[in-house]
Amino acid sequence: MSGWVKKRFWAQAEVCATEGGFTVTLDGRAVKTPGKAALVVPNAAVAQLIAAEFQAQDKVLDPETMPVTRAANSAIDKVQVATSEVTELITAYGDSDLVCYRAEAPEGLVAREAQAWDPLVDWAAHRYGLRPVVRTGIVHTPQPPALLASLRADVERLSVFELTAFHDLVSMTGSLIIGLAVLDRFAPPEALWDASRIDEDWQAEQWGSDEIAEALTQARRQSFLDAARLYFTLQA
């Protein structure tokens, strides 16, 4: 199979061991990425998820319903050849992390941010031995270089597939700390997603939300949860 096909042509998607890991075959034909590389993933559990996504397709394929397959394609075709760039992009969030920039008012929002984000700051301080700098307002305040170096070291330890999942954890929340907290199982992914939405939820409560914005939020939430599921499956 070369790239995305529009129509389903196979009866059975199966997992097969192959050189370097596991792949998925469609009626015996090995799946390839859109870039025509062999789709090889690190463990059988991830391959099973991909096979299930293919098996669940109807007459016409819908890539939006195949998040693990899309992530594997991205890991192989994109992240693998640009690991340093992706690492740099992700770690840059650490110097302007969402949980470190607090509202000055109103009092209710200030309290809600503190309740959700102070435990994450405490977790980071305990894990890395340096407390992230927390400030009010939006003016940039640099984080300690030693803290940023420690955060980066954790990102650099990730495999290509883990880094692919981690990219979505961070980019969907705007927080390197939240992303790392997911990896550390500090709290369930659903709770950490909710923590990333404090400001947006507050605004929606005050002014209401529209259907388009809500649909986009739900899509981003699902991408975040899919990324967490992929990361944890990679650890299986």
C-alpha cells in the first residue's frame, strides 16, 4: 500500500513481526507511509492499534479516524528526519510555559489558575530541583537556564515515536510542564487537559461559546488524549 487510499480494498488487517519492530499487512500486503517508507512501529501493541484502525474503516477511508496511523506516519516521514528541529520547537515552550503566566484579575480566575497550576509547578520543582518562575501578566520572564536544560534533557531522551506523541501533548496545551506531567503520570490525561483550559473555560463561562469554537476545542482535546494513549502504548 502506498500512501492513503480512498477506498477500502482489503478484508483483513493483521500485525506481523518485521525487521526493526512490527508492521501491519492488508491481506498480506505491508502498509507503507505516505512517503512510501515501510510502516514499522516499535512494539506489537502499537501495531495492533493501527491494525484496528484499518479494520474499522468502511468503504471509504477516513484518516481523521486513524490517529495512531497518522502519528506513525508522521514519526517515520517527518519527525525521524527532523528530530533536532522538533525537539527545539517543543522545548521552547518551557521558557514561556502556560502554567507560569497568571492573570492579575478577576479574583475568581486567579484562584482557579492557582488551584489547577500550583500543583504542577510544585511537581516540576520537585522533579527538577528548581522551581519554575511564576509571574502575573504576559511580559516574558526567563526561566532559570538550569531548569530549561533539565526539561530539555527529558525531551531529548524520547524516542522518535514518543517525541511524535509528546509534540501533540505540548502543542495542544501550550505547556511543556503539562506534557511532561502526562509522561510522569502526575494525573490522568483528562485532568491535565482540563488544567490547560482554565482561561478558555473561564471566558466561555463569562461570555458564552460558539459551536465552531467548541468543535475545535473537542478536536484538540481528542488529539491530546490520542497522543497520551499512543505514548502509554509505546511503554507497553
